[in-house]
Amino acid sequence: MTEGARAGDDVKAAQAAEGAADSPDVRERDVLVRVRGLRKHFPIRSGVTRRRAGAVKAVDGLDFDIREGETLGLVGESGCGKSTTGRMVMRLLEPTEGTIEFGGRDITGLSRGQLRPLRRDFQMIFQDPQSSLNPRHTVGTIVGLPFRLQKVTPEGGIKKAVQELLELVGLSPEHYNRYPHEFSGGQRQRIGIARALALRPKLVVADEPVSALDVSIQAQVVNLLDDLQNEFGLTYLIIAHDLSVVRHTSDRVAVMYLGKIVEIADREDLYSSPKHPYTVALMSAVPVPDPARRETRERILLKGDVPSPMDPPPACRFHTRCWKVQDICKTQEPPLAEITGRHQVACHFPENVPAGEGGAVEVVELVKPGAAADVDAAAAGVAEASVTDVDASGAEAADADAGGPTDVAEPKDTPPTSAP
Ligand SMILES: Nc1ncnc2c1ncn2[C@@H]1O[C@H](COP(=O)(O)OP(=O)(O)O)[C@@H](O)[C@H]1O
Ligand code: SF4
Ligand SMILES: [Mg+2]
């Protein structure tokens, strides 16, 4: 772990200890979001009659809770259904099946009109700060839009509130009349964050909030999200395509594979004792900045590509790539079951499980890094150092951006591009 990572962890630990006296452990707090049986099947139509020819099973039966004030990290390779999940939680996409409760209220069946007053409580930060901000609008208009949409007049007026928000996210009140193109990618993401926080939401869904940013900027944005969470008691669902980004921000982490959660656990538990073979493989692919550790590190080869979500493998969906596969894996779906403590895993033969606690422990085939050229590239994300080694107060450089929705917070129901 890097210095920055340790510092980040220390801060979290200190905050946890500080808060322990007057607030319950985050794990004991009330559930803010409860998701049950969530599915999204996108129909595929063909021919002139637009006959239904199948479906992309993007999300295929998710159960999870997010407690007040916690950060749940949602991780998995590109195309496994993370964004679809985030957009359903935000009610920007209609689920095919299942329920979403927010603050104890079932919001699944609410109409757009019924949802409008609730929208201020849940906001989204998009992957791409470039296209999620309307280029024709000034920063003042963009960040002030939620007030206008919700017909909220803050004390002192919208302009003052927007300027305070800009300061809050590390920008200057003078930026009020500027346009998005005048900013670097990191600054644009700060504008997106300011807009998301305008109405002081309870839940923020951040879909790959730093993936499109230059690695040198990522730590600053991650640290900003952390600071804002502490200041406003925000609850986060943070989506990422690799384990390194969520490692230092999440209280719990859920790992997705082909539309399903295969493992969910407290962060420490997951990182110290991953149980699903897929999680173990993802973990082994996270780059290690320390050359000495890199030398001794072992990587796991995942054979083959991710199967199509149109026709996922039966029973355990990971069986076509799993080095531990047995006959039962191809015929019986392993349920997502609690193995130890609050650690849930969907596997017939989980790793790191003491004998007698629900799973045969097997020898894992490990491959030395030199031979691991074909390690699943999608699993390898930004280097651990990238989100931890940079001073949060440092100046931002111009950086790269990628695609995303516009600043009217209702993106269209179109196939997203793959995560980087
Ligand atoms: N509107 C859509 N129509 C058809 N397929 C879609 C649509 N949106 C997403 N998909 C498909 O659903 C799967 C999951 O997509 P997504 O949720 O974007 O994954 P992730 O965010 O994990 O990369 C992918 O196969 C994707 O192509
Ligand atoms: S159920 Fe079988 S195939 Fe699936 S992850 Fe576990 S060991 Fe591998
Ligand atoms: Mg996505």
C-alpha cells in the first residue's frame, strides 16, 4: 500500500474512532437504499416487424442494501451491469423486475411526477465530466439548475449558493460566468460534483467518477468525495471497473460478474480474504506500485472473454473461466450466501474459507507475473498509486475525458460505451 493510501486509511480510521462515541457504527445504521430482485433485460429486436429476438440480461437479480452514511463500492469488468444498476437505483431506467426502496419507501412504481420531489435526495455524478455538462451553459447555470428544477430558492439567492458550492468543491466563485470548455477534466468533474450537491442529497451515485480523469488528478477527486461525505453525511454508491479505486473509499464492496453480485463484504474482509475466485483474480490484477512487491506477486490468469449477457452460461456464470470449476458449477447456481460474518459469496468452492465453514479449500493455480501477459486486461485498472499518491490540494493539469450524459439529469436509455 502506498503512503497516500495509508494516510487515507488512517483518516478513515480516525474518523471512525471519533464518530464511534456519538454515532452508531456505519454497519449498524439504518438502511437508506434497499434493492431486491433487481433485473434489467434490454429487449433485442430484429427484422422489419421489430420482433423480439432475445434480451441483454444486463442486470439479473441483485439484492443489496446501502446504509446511511456508508459507501458501497460496486466493482466488475466493463459490461457487467454496473451503470445499469446505478441508473435503476437513480430511477433513470425502469427495472424489468424487482424493487428499490429509498428511506423505507418503495420508489419502484412511482411516476416521473411523483419522483420529482424525491429527486433532490438522490443525485448522480457521471463518468464523463466533458459531456455531462452542457457546453452552452455557464457554470452558474449548470450548478444552479437543480435549484431551478426543484423550484428551491436558497437563502441569499441562487447565485450566492452556487458560488458557495464552487468554493466547497475547490473552485473559485469567479468561475460562475465561465463555460465548461475553459476547465480541465478534473475541474469539470468538480463542477459536476457541485451540481450533484446543490440540493444536499442523501444519496450520491457516482458512476466511475474518476475513470475518465488523468491518473494524477484521480486522488484529488476521490479525496474531495471523501471530504464531502464527512461534511454532509452523504451516502455513496461508487461504481468502478477495478478494485483499486474503491479500495480506499468504500466501507463495503460488491463484486459483479455478468449481471449478478458474486461477492459482497466489508472492505477489510474482502481485501484480506477474498472468497470468490473472480474476486481473487480481480485482486491479483490490481497493479502494485512497489517494485519489490511486484516481483513476488502472483497473478491469476483468467482464460477467455466475458460471455455475452444475451446468453449467459447456466448455473454459475463464471464457470467458463473459473480454474476451480466442477460439474456442480455447471448445473446448480450457487446462491449468494453468508459464509463468515457479513461476508456473502456465490460460489460452491469459495477461497479462504477455513475447513468446516462452507466450502472446500482448493489449491489455486497461480501464475508468476512474467507469464501473465494475457491476464484479463479489463480487470487491471489504474495503478493503486494513481488514486492515493497525489496531494488533494495540488493544482490540476489538463486531462483526458470520455463520454457521458448531459446536464439534464435524465440520460437516454441507450447502450453505453464500454468503460475504459
Ligand atoms: N440501452 C441498452 N440497450 C441494450 N443493451 C444495453 C443497454 N444499456 C446497456 N446495455 C448492455 O447491458 C450490459 C451492461 O451494461 P452496463 O450496465 O453499461 O455495464 P457496465 O457499466 O458494468 O460497463 C452491456 O452488455 C451493455 O451493452
Ligand atoms: S461455483 Fe464453481 S465455477 Fe463458480 S466460481 Fe465457484 S468454483 Fe468457480
Ligand atoms: Mg458503466
